[in-house]
Amino acid sequence: MFDAQRQGRLSFYMVSAGEEALSVGSASILDKQDVIFCQYREQGVFAQRGFTLNDFMNQLFANKLDPGRGRNMPVHYGSRELNIHTVSSPLATQIPQAAGAAYGLKMQRINDPSLPPRVVAVYFGEGAASEGDFHAALNMAATRSCPVVFICRNNGYAISTPTLEQYRGDGIASRGIGYGIDTIRVDGNDIWAVREVTKKAREMALQNGGKPILVEAMSYRVSHHSTSDDSFAYRARVEVEDWKRRDNPISRLRKYMEAKGFWNEAKEKEARESIRRDVLKAFSQAEREKKPPIRSMFEDVYEELTPELKAQMRELRDHLEKYPDEYDVGEYEGGKSSLDL
Ligand SMILES: Cc1ncc(C[n+]2csc(CCOP(=O)(O)OP(=O)(O)O)c2C)c(N)n1
């Protein structure tokens, strides 16, 4: 998808390479009923929970099958069915929202003890943890004893800011202690360690009516920050190549599986080929799909269109009729007629 952006077929993309163990490993332990808030580099969480290739592609191409109706930038996925709140760009806003959601879950269970125990898991980068929202969220979750697992992905960089310039203390973990929150730091590139820690964190978060837990998972951002970034302007190519080779969570898992006899070169080749085929199929399907109706830009704020919105819609329709050669309305579901009142 990064290459597709370079070919001009997609407006924007963010890669999560190097952080797969962290997102897939933690999500594989969480219950399907648990509520999740992501930052934007947790594709593995979505995939592990059942977000399909078509779901990813429909959002990336902002077509009519995207439940967000094409209103978000690519990579801002969300899924009501999978209990994952929609990714939101302003950094760290998801952290207090997660503390609040966890408080909500706690209150629901106090009112109705027959409800199943659930936690909230929230992911964020070490850069986002410099925002005031991070601190407000931890304090609120600690004082209100909210069942939330804060999962910090410490991947070494916040765009061009290395951790050396991000904080002077001992990373993010030491902050949890200051708020009275049980905290653990884990090797985020070891999928088994991540699973173990998430399992324990979830159990602890549900103890005694609920409490927050902070996990700091150490990893490395192998990719550029996004398609808008060239990371070799601020870090050496050799540093990235070294991390890819020496501490890649996928090759680590592969070596483990090969040693156990679960995996080999033939299986690897077959998997890579079939995954590539599936990705390209979903890609071309989503690319061909129509965009949401133009009308949808006026909808979903009010249950019914207000007189002002109707007037604006009429104005837009008149404008499109006046300049038919300037706009390609054919790529939108229903074309201009979606603007008929
Ligand atoms: C409030 C706010 N400030 C700045 C930005 C611009 N911005 C987007 S991502 C990013 C870096 C975040 O780094 P980190 O939280 O460590 O996550 P990573 O990208 O490393 O996964 C910045 C500064 C933003 N989106 N929102």
C-alpha cells in the first residue's frame, strides 16, 4: 500500500512494519467483547480481531462500502462489530476516551453484575505519551480504578523526534508508578512475551472491581513515519537495516517455528504468494468500487437534513449542473441525482 501511494493510486498510507508482534500478540489475548482504542499503527490489532482485507481496502480507497463513508484519511479504520473505536488523528485523544470507556464498563457491571467482565485496551506511541491527555487519562483511570490496559508502543521515534529528545526519564513505564498504576515493560518484538504480559495485564485489570495497568512494549519503527515522511533525513539507513535484520519480530517468530518444525521455506513461499494474491484482489475490488454518494457529505450530523443543509445541497447541485465539464461525478454512487431532494 506504501508503493500504491507512490504510484498515485492512494492518497496516504502508514506502515506498521516491525511492530507486528506487539499488535497481533496483544490483540490475540484480548476478549472479543473488550473495547479497543488504537492510534494508527495497529493494523495488526484490526487484522487479528477479524477486520478483513476488504475492510482495510474499502477504508483506504474511501469507497461506498467504507462504513466511515470516505470521510476519514486512509488508515483511520474503525469497527463497531469488532468493538474498535475509529482511529482519530489528534494524538493522545484516545487515551482519556479509553479511561472514560473503562469507567463506563465498570459502572455498567456495578449496575448489572450478570454482565461479562470486560476491559478497555488503548494503544499509543511514546510520542503521544508526551501529551497532557496521557497524564490526565492515567490519573483518572488510577483514581477511579478503571479496568483499562494502557499499551504504549515505544518504537524509538515520533516522526523525526527520537526518544532521546522525547523524554529524560526512564521511558514511559516509570510514569505509571508515579500514578500508582501497576506497570510492566516488555520486549515488544517477542510475540510470546507480549501475549504473556497482556494476559496478566488483562487479569489484573479485572481484579477487585477493576484497575488500570500500563504496559510499555519496546519496539522499533522500521518504516518511514508515513508516506509523507522520508526518515533517512533524520536517521541512518544502516540503523534501520540493522533493526530489520537483527530484531525483526516476524523473523524471530519464523526462526522459532522452524526450530519447532512448524514452518519451512516452502510454507513461507506459499504463504507469501497467497497473501500477496489476496491483497491484490481486495485492492483491485476496492479501487473499482464507486465512491459514496455526494449526498453523504450532508448526512449523519443531524438525523434529518436541516433547511440550511437542504439549501446547500441544492446550491451544490446547481453548481455541478452549471459546470458539467469540471467535475467527474460519475465516480460517485448515483452521480448528481443523489443530490435530488
Ligand atoms: C495533537 C497532535 N500533535 C501533533 C500531531 C502530528 N503527529 C502525527 S503522528 C506524530 C508522531 C507520534 O509519534 P508516536 O506517538 O511515538 O507514534 P508513532 O508514529 O511512532 O507510532 C505527530 C507529532 C498530531 N497528529 N496531533
